[in-house]
Amino acid sequence: MSLIKFIEILAILVGAFSGFIEARSKKMDVVGVFTVAFITAFGGGTLRDILLDKRPLFWVTHQEYAILIFVLALIAAPLIRTLRKIVSERLIVIADAFGLGLFSIAGVSEALTAGMPLFIASMMGVITGIFGGVLRDIVCNEIPMVLRDGRPYAICSFAGCWIYLVMQKAGVPLDLALWSGVLAITALRLLTWFRNIRLE
């Protein structure tokens, strides 16, 4: 398995986890849990593939991704209430930040593979990173966090994507560049959250 595929799968799992938690907090049934987890995990990548005119969509090509979310939803739905007692808000924030980093770098890498220029590739990374969460919040009848939080979110994704791009163009080994981008986005997001750094 390539590192990019590993990062993509990890991003899907982290995204689905945040979807499970949000859906159960809204007291949704198992269908609702699956739906919210699905759009959180695949929303950003789907929009990226549409914009890049890539067919079939990545989760259609890899049906095992969708099956994995389906199975996890069946298992997770009855366990989330207990899980919420164990999982603190701090851990959820960390998981969300890590998911942002994973999705963003997976997105920018896919765009580069499709031959996109650097700036467009970085924007594809941002879209992949944030759009699943935007759809999750809309379905759960919330103003998307990226629009209401006040703390930099998309900016963290954009900065981390450029760290990856610059390192790659500088000839840094791909694995190091990929993980540096992921960790930079995660660290920036956590810094803005825990230090309460706001744009307003």
C-alpha cells in the first residue's frame, strides 16, 4: 500500500469518527449515523474529484471504503453513547485537526497527480480538507464550523499544503514531505484552538 493510500484511509476513518459523534449528539438513528459519517468521510474528496473531472469517484473505485464506513456505523451507533462518556472534547478536537491535515494533504497530492498547477493543487487540498465537515454541519443543522469558529481553519490547511508543495519541489523525500504537511496542519489547527487565536 502506498503512503498516499494509507493517508487517505486514515483520513476517512478520522472523518467518519467525527461524523459518528456529531450524528449521535443529534440523537440520529443508525441510518442517520451512517449518512453523516459517509458525507463527512467522502464529501471533500468527492468535490475534489468532481472539480478535477476524475471519474469514477474515488470511493466508487474503492468500494471497500464505503463498506468500511457501513460496518463501522452498525458497530458505532449503539456504542457512541458510552464512547461520548470516555472521549473528551479535547480528543475530538485533536481528531478533527488530524483529519484536516490528512484530508488536505491527500487532496493536494491527488491534484498534483492530475497535473494541476501548484496554486490550484493547494486549493484542492483545502477543499478536500474542509468540505466534508461543512456538509456534516449542514446536515446536522449547524452553521459550518469553518464559517463560525473564528479560529483559523482553512488557513491552516492552506499553509500546510504549501509546506508540502515547497518541500516536494525542493527535493525532500516524498514520505517526509507528506507527513510534514499533515503534522503542520494538525499543529497549526491545535495551536489556534487551544490558544484561542481568532481572526475576528
